Amino acid sequence: MTQGFQLIDNLYNAFNPYAPLPAGDAAYVNCEEVRGDSDILMDLGNQIKRSQHNGCYLYSGHRGAGKSTELLRLQDHLTKQGCRVVYFAADEKDVNSEDTEYTDILLACTRHLLEDFRSANPQPILNWVKDRWGELKDLAQSPVTLDKLNVEVALQSFTKLSANIRTEPTLRYQIRQKINPYTLNLIDALNQFIAESKKTLPSGSTKIVLIVDNLDRIAPIYQENGRSNHEEIFLDRNEQLKALDCYLVYTVPISLVYSKWATEIKENYGNPEVLSMLMVRTRDGEVYQPGLAKMKEIIAKRVSLHAPKLNLETEIFDSPATLERLCLISGGHVRGLMSLIQEAINKTSSLPISSRALSRAISDSRLVYEQAVEANQWEMLANVFKTKTIENDNQYRSLLFNRCVLEYRYLDEQEEVRRWYGVHPLLHNSEKFKETISKLGI
């Protein structure tokens, strides 16, 4: 019995929805064929590898689609190509996703570059800090006097500034007020430091790549003029975002990529790379067997690490129908799939996972998605359900950002990428959604 409980615990932890897979992990499944041929190693890796000039690239997709896992693969791939790659997830220690401005991101980049290139000459950054130590000392909560300032103190100061920006609203505002007038000076100092850092690279290696993950999680905040912080960061500050003297990859909210600013984004950054959902149904609503098979493979690989001899369809789940229902109700959203499995396991005392346990997990998850839909958005969802398109409107983009609407991509007969949009399957059985569909005669 204890062994059975241990297996259930192991399976529960194998489906952690918030832990990206390291590069080369045995649980990884290549899903490019059901994501419109998306391949980060080709789409971004080749650009960085071949380009002789620094570039700035945007990477987008729904939160929880698997971008972090793909970016870790990119980091590993570029490292093997001789690049020095600095990767960090911005919301872990540096920014607050509910309130983010450009300055927060710049401070985070400074901290991580300084930390990763400790052997490089830090004098450019030290000079910048020394010139403003009187203003920064209290905000960084440092007792160090100017004459004792060194690289470790500077690193600790940037770490503390980022931590305060992330967790302390009052200090967040004060730090921004002090740093904002000097961001261009900080960029200049940081570029001098990057030049020093390149001197420490091994022979034959000349490229530094900075990957800033989880900026796609930044919640939209709208000003009185209707402009959002997404636009302020990625459009108004695009020159500063691109100004660092290295190759740059930023994740970006999908709602901004599919907005009226699409051509401006392309002009400033080139075409953003987008990681779509796994397509488990076709545009016409038919089960898409290749996508369904990939979802089952994702589950099977994680199960096999702990229970390689158990049959997925009859011993892990109580029937093939329960497994298929799980895959389809997720909408091809990987994190959603993991969350549903964990919730179903939580309602299970012994294997197999029953249809009833899955139903309860589905009900709980549906309630969360229903609460994310505003009163005037149910008819918008019905319109998406009917047309498989979205309108260029902030309310539709909100549904995209909240994953109530999901994006899918596929290759047509001419092998061109096509995309369509679907209402998250969890909402299909919502009473409010069904009432709206019926009222509109859809």
C-alpha cells in the first residue's frame, strides 16, 4: 500500500505544471508537427548562429505553452555552437508581473550580466554606481560607504534593487524615479561591460546571447489615454531594449503580438516567433489524431519514468476514453494538461485515475476560466467559436492573454502556415457559454 501511495506521489510531482524541462530531459516531446512546424532551433537558433551583427528577437505564445522549455533548448543549442548564453526568468527574482516597466527589465539584465561575467572588468558598471551611490545606497539598503564600493557590493546592490522592485510597491516607485533619468547612461556602461566580457570568452567564441524569459506574463495596465505598459515597454522603449551590445531574445505577451501594433513590432524587431497550442482538433471540430497522439505521448513519457510497466489506458487511467477526454479538454495547452492531471490525482486514493476524478478536476478548472470572462465577453467567445477568428480589439486580446481563446497553427496544402482561434474547451460546457450560443443561434 505504501508503495502505491509513493507511486501516486511520484506521478503527481512528475506533472508539475510550472517546472520547465531542462534541455535533453527524457520527458521532452518534440511537437513541432502539430504546432505549424514551429522549431525554435531553426527559427531563432539559425538566425543567431548565422548573423554577423547583433539582433533582437521576440518570442511569444500563450503562457504555459512550453516557451521556457523551448528557450532552455535554445540556450543549450547555442552554447554547443560556441555562444555564451545568459538565460533568466525575469519574474523569479527581478520583476513583478503585475506591475512592470522598462527600467525594471534593464536593472534585471544588468544584474544577470554582472553575475555571469564576474571575471570581466566591472569598472564601467562600478563608475555608473559610484556616480549615483548617494541616491542608490538607501534604496539598495546598503551600509557600504563609497570608498568601499567594489564589484560584489555593486552586484548585491543590483540584486537588492531588483528584489525591492519585485516585492515592495513603495520602493518600486522610488527606484524607478531615481533610475529612469539615467537609463541611457546605464545602457552605455553596460555595453562597455559587455565589451570587457567578450574579452573573457574562449578562443573562437565572440557571441553573447541574453535570453529574458517570462516577460510574456506581464499583466496589461492601461493608462488614461488607452496606452498600455506593454506598448510602453516593447514599442516606446524599443530602441533601449535593442541597445545592448549582444544578441537578445525577449518573450513578449501574445496579446501585443496580435494587436494593431503588429506592423510596428515587425518594423522594430522583425517577425516575432510564436509557439502555438498543440492542435488536438481541426478548425472544423474534428479530433486531430496527430495532436491527440502527441498529448498522449507527453503523458506517457512522464509516467514511464516512474511506472514503465503500467498500461497508460487501463492502469494509470481507468479507460482509453478518460485519457482521450483529458487530452481534448486541455485544448492542447501543456500546462493546462499538467494541472488537470495533478488535480485529478489529488482526487485519487489509488490508481487508476477515474473518469469521476477527472470530471471533478475539469469542473474546478472550468470555474477558474469562467471567472476570467467578463460579462460582455461571452458574446465575443461565441463569435470566436463561430468564426475561428479574433477581432483587433482589447477585449479579444484580453481573452487571448487569459487563455480563454487559444491559437492554433497548421500547414496548408501549399505548406504555408495558417492559424485559427478556438474557445478553450473547458468553457464549452459552461452554462453561460451554452446560453450565449443558444441565444445567438450558433
